Amino acid sequence: MRIHEIEVDVDHVHLHIEIPPQRSVGSAVRIMKSFSARLMFKKFGGLKQKFWAGELWSRGYFVRTVGDEVTAAIVRNYILAHAEKGLEPAQGILFPKGKD
């Protein structure tokens, strides 16, 4: 999987990711949620007290694939425009730019 764009909001995250055809969307979401939760619990120890059951993310998610009407450029521009609303400091701590 490859993350092309990411934007962290108060109560959700926007991702533009590329998923290999052999991986299902559901399995990709589970991997992303699991990996990011482990990383955040490790980096921010106080989260364990708040989320003592270990459930950082909700079960739900929304997926939109790119195609003829909604192109990758449209998705990218939406995420970048949304990022300009002012949560860049938190986003920078969790997901520093320039690190793949």
C-alpha cells in the first residue's frame, strides 16, 4: 500500500492510498488502523489511559474509489484543501512530511 495524501481532522482522517489489487479494501483498512493505533499508543503514552480497552479507531470507514468521474487529482485536491483548515501541527507530529 502507498499513501499519496493524508490529512488529520478532529474526528477523522482523510487518506488517498493505493492498494494493490490482491488486497481487499477491508484488509487494507484493518492494517492501516492497527498499525496507526500501535504507533500512536507508543508515541503518546497517555492514550492508553483514555482508551484502556485498546480501541482507538471506530469500526466504520468510508471508501471512494477513483475512476472516470472522480479522478486521483480530485481526491488529492480535496484532501489538500481540507488540510488548509488548520490542523497541520497535529498532522505533522503524527505523520511527518517526507517520510515514506
